[in-house]
Amino acid sequence: MKVQLLPSSIDENGRASARQHLLTIVIDDCVAVDAGCLAMSCTEAQRNGIRDILLTHTHLDHIAGLPLFIDDLFAVLKEPVRIHATAEMVRILENDIFNWSIYPRFSELSNEYGKVVEYHEFSRGSTLNVKHLKVKSIGVNHPVSANGFLLSDGSVSIAVTGDTAETVDFWKACNECSDLKAVFVECAFPDELVDLARVSDHLTPARLKTEVEKLDRRDLPIYVINLKPMYREKILSQLEGLNIDHVEPLEVGRVYEF
Ligand SMILES: [Zn+2]
């Protein structure tokens, strides 16, 4: 399974920077987990190949590139872009994003080949088929309807928390998965902003340590995602100070193979 975190900012030389304002993780060049920077940062192969988008939740940093992705492809789509989301998320997208004021209601529009968008609703805890992947959704703790995912291609699995505070079900699902190869865990704020992390339902390095201790296996690589760019260096140095085995930030742009 190929996994790539798409960039969402540039450095002083105009190259992709590690500062991550928006989140999109692409799997096997054909499935996107979240669409924060999908339209802006995907490769040509990904633009042609991705027609399935799995949403963890509807916060802007996870969906900002979604309307732009559909807009960009509108005339050439020969099949609809399938948005896999809970009913609550679909309601929010239709009311608050695709409402003709922020952007067109693409679900009511067609091109010469047919519909350009299709919602595929799933309920928390259900397992869905997305292209070649079997995806188990796991409810996590965040101020809106939010899900983590366990994604399997039939031979290996990975787990992605999405945005969350402390959770139990996600780690239980990880522990029950025998071919799990990597876990992607959010860590938005440094420890001194724990109050902010609490009210916004995010993790800090100390809270992340408590979370990963819920994993039975200690050999699993744990990749940290969703670091607020302003605090990135601080979060990374605090994580290093905690001496947790196999924890590292997910490198932007790099293609990981599991
Ligand atoms: Zn969020």
C-alpha cells in the first residue's frame, strides 16, 4: 500500500514545506483520506486517478480542497467524484459549503457524462468498500461528527485517527487488526496549550503518549499528523523528549510503502 501526505505550503525556495495547514493523505494514487489540499497539491496521476474521497470530518483544513477539486475536473469527469461521509457530514457540506453562496451545489449538476458528485453515506462503526480498500470507520472524539479509519488492501492495513481527543475504540480496532503496519495519529498542539487542546478535542505530545500506550504492539511505526504549523517544531521536540518508541512525523510528499 502506497501512502503519501500531500503538501500544503511552500518554503523559501518555493519547494514543498513541512508546514501543514491542510490535510490530505493519498492511498495508492486513487483514494484520498480528506481533501484539505487535494486540488492544490495532487499529482497529475492522482488528479486523474482519485474519484473516491473519504472524509474524517468537515473542518475546513480537511475539506478546503474538495470544492476546488470537483470544480477543476467538472467538464472531464466520466464518473462522479464519490464522497464517503456520514449523513451528518453530508448535511454540513450541502448546507454550509455547496450552498451556491460558498460554492455551487455540485450534487445537483451534471456534465455530458452524468453526475459529477455522489455521496456515499456510512454510519460510524461500519465497514465500507472504497475501490480496492476495505475501510472500517471508527467514531473518534472531536467537536463534529468525526471518524478514524482502518484501511486494508487485503494484505496490509493502516490506521488513521483523523482529528481527535482521547479515544478508546480506535485503539481497540488497532489491537484487533493482525496485519496492521502503521498508525497515523494526530497531535495538533504543544503541551503548554493543553487547555486549548481540551476544548477543541485535540492531542498534545503528553496526551499522545497516553494514547499510544493503549496499543498492545510496541513495534508499530507511529506517524504523527495534523501538527499545527505554528507549533510544529515545539511539538516535535516535546515528542522527542517523551522517548516513545517508533514515533516520527509523517514526512510531507514522501511515498511510504507498507
Ligand atoms: Zn478538526
